[in-house]
Amino acid sequence: MASKWKSRSRASLIEVKHGHAFSGEHIREKPRGDILLTPGNFAIGGGFRGDKFKYFDGEVPEEFVLNDGDLLVTMTDLSKQADTLGYPAFVPRRFDARFLHNQRLGKVIIRPDAGLDQRFLFYLLRTAEYRHEVLASATGTTVKHTSPGRILAYKADIPPLPEQKAIAHILGTLDDKIELNRRTSETLEAMARAVFKSWFVDFDPVRAKAAGRNPGLPKPLADLFPDSFEDSELGEIPKAWRVLGLDQLARFLNGLALQKYPPKGNRSLPVVKIAQLRAGTTEGADAASADLERDYIVEDADVLFSWSGSLECVLRAGGRGALNQHLFKVTSAEHPKWLYYFWIHQHLADFRHIAAGKATTMGHIQRHHLPDAKVVVPQPDLLRAMDRHFGPIVEVIPNLRVQARTLAALRDALLPKLLSGEIRVADAERIVGRCT
């Protein structure tokens, strides 16, 4: 601990306010009314997730309407490992709806005389020491709970305010770059999917040429698109294009029952299951032998498709791992990666509908659904030209996510050292400067 740092209890620095018990009859799954934040909106390790909202369309007490920048912590966690219990997140800025303070979340309020920087506090609530205290004092078995009193009981060494701000700035710089990478990769993928749909599903360039209009593409590319259609089993498709089953486009390799392949000595790989696919990390994953056939080892940028449970298709960015059953590793020696990746996404809604109709506890598709899912493929010269458009995008998307993972690892390594005074601000600034 640095000489000017003081050991302070959280109770002397902050208070934690319970949220409101909003009536279940007004809670909705689809957008309607205000956004009711839940523990599901918190990321593992801290931070906000905005992909699974619940909505509330009843009357709201004004004191439970949140402002952007409010700091929240999770008080309840449904996951087996209590992955998010006690972790913090800032309420993001949003202009189209209000965020509501639910009872399972605590609102963290800094006391007026505390001399505490809010962003520094955010990182303080992400340290291993704090996490250990929260988990050790948690109640419940299947569902874990903590309380304001347990959070406030934890003591920490607090530096002077200027140093707090400097530490928060360093860690915040890394988080800002991670968030920029995330947004950039999502934007690139959304744009690429939109163009893919325009070309391969709506056939916009072909329709434009057939109508005598400029398709709005560079002339060398536009010239390669046909200007007419022909009949097929799918109806009209661009002339000279082929109809294939999805299984003809790529190889769908199912994973192994990896409990049959335990680690040997110090050689192991993290097991990539559906949970790891969705989280994008192998943190907390089971381990399997590293001596698997090469095909069953996954790497960054591989296409993985979960055909059971939560049907997802991703460009892998979570590091090396072992392919578990219920996941397909999708590859092709003939067709470019982007072609089968975007075609799987075009069929995902149908696959999810099929899975939802299964009378089992875990919905799934079967292998025969792959040839039933039809795709169209253009003539080789046009496909090669398209590859120059889509190929670099599908390369950069996982690269951005891998870089974000590397930055997150650096942040997580620096966090305890900065907050304990083991590494000083100037040294950390040099390290971060070399990596961002």
C-alpha cells in the first residue's frame, strides 16, 4: 500500500439503495414502456449488457427512474457460479426509453464527504478481494443473494482523489478501446449482413440491371452480375447461379463428448460448450485433453454453430479450445468463409423455429435440416469478386474481438496492482501506451 493511502470501510464512503418491486403483471418481454434493468443486463466481470431487456408498462415511482451514469450492483444471481453477483455497471445513455431501478439491483450513492471518484469506485467493485467477500457472504443455493450490508462491510485502501482519477483514467482508457472494438465489429458485421441479403436474398443488383437501372456498384463488379433470372426449385434466381443445400456449401463437424477425453498431465484445453460460445470466453470452462484430432480443436476466427439449446453462429474470438458436442465447427475447402457464415445466419431464424417446436427440454435441429436449408451460389468469377468485398470484413471482425480480449486481459492484470499501489500510475501509463 502506498504511504498516503487510507484503509476505509465502504460504509464510510457509499450507501447502497434497494430497487423497487415492480408488479409482474406489467413486465413484458417485447418493447413496450420503460426498460426494467435486471441482473441479466450485467456482464461477467462488470459492465453493462444491452442485449436482453425486459420492459415495464405500468406506473413508475419517480425515485426509481435511473439517470445515465448511475452506478448499480447486482444483488441477485441465478447462475451456477454467481457470475455477476455484486459486480457493477453504469447506466448507459439512451434517448428512446427510461431505465428503471429493479429490486434485484443496488444503486450505489457516494457520500458527499467521501472524497471518492465514481469511476475509481467502479473498478474497486471489480477487484478479486471484493469479489471474494461478496461470494463468501452470499446466501442461497440455486439463487445467490447479497445485501447492502455485506457490500458496505468490505474495507479497502483508498488513495488520494487525484490518484484515484489517474487510476480510473488508465483502466477506463482500456475499457473505452474494448468498447470501441466491440461496437466496430458489430457495425461491420451488421453492414456485411445487410449487403449479403441485398445480393444473395433480394438480388437487388440483378433486379436493377434487369430493369435497366444502375446497380450502384463499381463497374467491374456490376458487370459480373447477371441481368436476368431463371427458374429453379426456389423460384426465380439470377441466371447461372446454383442452388445447393447448406451441407453442400461447407462441412459441419459435430464436437465430441469431451468428458471421455480428460486432461493428461499438464496438457489440456478449455472445453468450448454453448455457454462459452455465447460468452465469447473460456473463463471457468471445463478442461479436456489437448491430444485431440486437429479437427476438434478450435481457433480464433473459426466458424462455430450451436445446433442445440441456444442456436448461435459466431466467428470464434475466445481463444484456443476443444470442440464439445452440440456444436458444429464449419469449414470448407471450396467456398469462402463469409459465404457459409452469412448463409447460416440467413437460416438461423428458421432453425430456431424448428428447435422451439421440439418437444424436449433442449430444442435442437437435426442434420437433415442442413440439406433442407437451401442457398444460392453465383458463378465463380462473380464469387471471386465478391470475396474481395466480404473476405477482409470477415477477417477483421474476429481480429477486433481478439484484440479486445487481449486488452481485457491487460486491464484485469493491471487492476489489482494499481488498486493496491503495487504498480504506480506512471508505469501503468507506459504499459497501456504501448498497447493502445
